[in-house]
Amino acid sequence: MAKINNVLAPVIDEQTKVLIVGSMPGKISLEKQQYYGNERNHFWGIMSHILQQDIPSTYDEKIAWLLDNRIGLWDAIASCERVGSLDSAIKQEVPNDFEKLLVRYPNVERIVFNGGKAERVFLKYFKHTFSEQVSYMLMPSTSPVPGKNVKSFEEKVICWQQIIQ
């Protein structure tokens, strides 16, 4: 099994209110050094629908667009062992340092988990750390790979709409 390091820095600034937490980027995202870099992932399309704005054309513009809408990104896992890109293959995870991040960015009000693995890893290490400071929401994974609770793109959009209300 190969050890994988998450090379993606958090996307966050002082205005961020909602922090979307994924598990660990897939192989394509790590190669591109871009969150949700696999074009098949539904993330950017879902964001376009819930923000009612077109998806910017470049990755840098996408990141600025999220930050302009007070939305940040990070992953629960800093490193792990994994073959392939599936969350189910993740072993020996090491969490990212959310304590340090949320002290530095205290305006985060809501942490939104992009799928069950992100939620399980985060809560395993930080369950009681931020319970008073932020609210938590679990959303269906934006991955195109069918999961336990298979949802269509349209159903995912309806669920994800809650993050900006």
C-alpha cells in the first residue's frame, strides 16, 4: 500500500463562514494539485447550482469564487495509505490540524462534510474540540462513484442547498 500525502493547502480566509471538508483527494486531484480536479466529480456543478452562478473557467477563479461566497475547502486527512482513489481504501489516516486552522480563522460557523468518510475521520479526532464553536452538516459525497445512499445529481443539489441557508 502506498503512503499518500495531501499536498493541497486549505482554501480559507478571514471571511470564510462555511468550511467544506472532504476526506482525501483522489489521484487526479493530487496530480493536478486541485480540489475536485476530477472532471467527473459533481462538486463544481453542485456549487454552481446552489450559488446560482456559472462555474468559473480556471481553477484559481474557482477558488476565488468560493472565497467570495465565504466558502472554504480542506480535507480531514493529511496523509494515509491508499491504493486507488476510493475512500473505502484509506488506511492509517493522519488528520489535518483543524485545531490550528480554526483558531486562526474563528469566523467559520459551519463545517460541512463531503461524504461519510470525511465526517468519520474528523469526528474521530476532533469530536469535542469545536462542538460549541461550529455546527456540523453531513452532505452526500460529490463523488460520481455510487455510494451506499446513491443519489442523483439533482438530489445532491437539493441536499447541498442547505449549506448556504
